[in-house]
Amino acid sequence: MIKDYLIMDRHVKEHYSCYSEESPQGHFHCVIELNENPMMDWQEASEIAPNLTRGWYELAQLPVQDRIEFTKEFWLTKLPYHPSLNEFLNKFFSRVDNIGIFLTQQKYEDSFEVSFVYSLINDGGFFHGSVPASEQEINALQKVFPDYILPSDFLAFLQIHNGFAKLTDTGIIKSIEMANAYEVLQKLLEKESPMTTTKGVVVYPRSIIPFYQSFGMPFFQCFWGEWYPDHEMGNVYYSNSAKTILDCAKLDDCVETMAFATFTEWLMFYLEKID
């Protein structure tokens, strides 16, 4: 089978590397780039990587430009309408020079995990996502927060990637890990009484639900259950160093305040070009 081949961003190759005596800086015991292993059939791939979806396996068999185009169309199909989304995703995917499906094994006896990698042009870095959330996982997540309805665009994105990040960022938290992240944040907030925005508005701590964490640090982007700027929960930034959330009164200044009316608007901010 003849396939288009484009060299991945160097950061991808550095991150998805095997360790050995000659290369102790590697990150994994074993790495398989599925799109570069056409002889691996579905049965073998699914046995070593139980979380691999058939759709991702089939995508890996396609030429690179088809992988990029089909992935873009999948995003547009899954995410709810937003007036800026179509143009933004066209621009984002124009910066993607390769899409790879990586199977990674931490230790010899481990099952392989699956990463969907978006390599950016001109060594511009990469994004990587985990396998989509199942309907059962989505339902289980909603039960964790029974007092709040999580935004529909966020739940839709989890059906694209249940966990997503740029480079080595912690990134969007997997659904199964959100309850733990929530409790971690609540323990931080317990030390602040009362918690307020930078404008002095009192915030009910239990209404702050983190969905993104920055590089393992106590810095979170969170849904705020007391703020509904566009029919669903908006999201705000919490920094443990500032011990507050930034004021969200001016949505036209959202990049400065890190307050976004929708998850989609935050996602577009996160996907912006890495300088």
C-alpha cells in the first residue's frame, strides 16, 4: 500500500520515543506508530491496545491528507454550531502536516495506550488526544456533578478526545479523572474564606468544576455553576498563586481575563498557534 509520508514534528519524535541503554531519555518501553505499520492488522492492534477504536485503526491506513481532512470533518460534525468554529478549524487543520496514531507501552507487561497526534507545520509543536469517551463514560461524568448540567459542547468534545493536550501540558482532564481534580481543587479552595473574583464577587466554591489543568500545577480552567452567559455554564481561570478567579464581566476581553462564555471559545483559544 502506497501512503503519503510527511516527517512528523521533531517534538513528536522526541516525545514518542523508546528508552534503552543507548537512549535513556526515551519515554516509553515500546512505541508503535500505527500509520507507519501497515502490516499490523486490526486483530493484532486491538489485542495489544484494547482501547483502540476501529475507526482510528482504519484512519491510520489512509494517506496523510485524507487523515487530516476526515479528522477535520469529524470535528465539525461532532461539535455544536458556533459562528467562528468552521473558519477556525479550517485554519487550524491547515497548520497540521501529519496525523499519527501512536500505541505506547510504559512497561513490558502493560497494555498499550493510544494517542492521536496532530503534528504542526514547521516544527510548530503538536497536540495529542486520548480515545473518545463512550456514552457510559459521559453519563457517569454527569452523575459526578448532579447539581449542574455540563456544557453540551464540552461533552461533545469528549466524544472526540477524552483527554487532550498540547506538547507536555496536562491539558483537558479525562472524564474519569474529573472527580479527583474537583476534590483537589476543593481542598485548595477550603483554605480561602470567602473566595471572590478579582472584582470582589463572592464565589460558591462547590460551583467551580475544573476541566483543564496547566502542566500539573494548581492552575485550572473551570466551569462556573453560577455564571451562565450563553444559556450554559461559562468557564473561568483559577490560579492558586492569585487565589482568586479573574473577573468575567467583560467577555470582549476574554483572552486577558481568561473568562469564556462557552467551552468552544476556550478551545479555540487553546488551539491557537504555538509560538
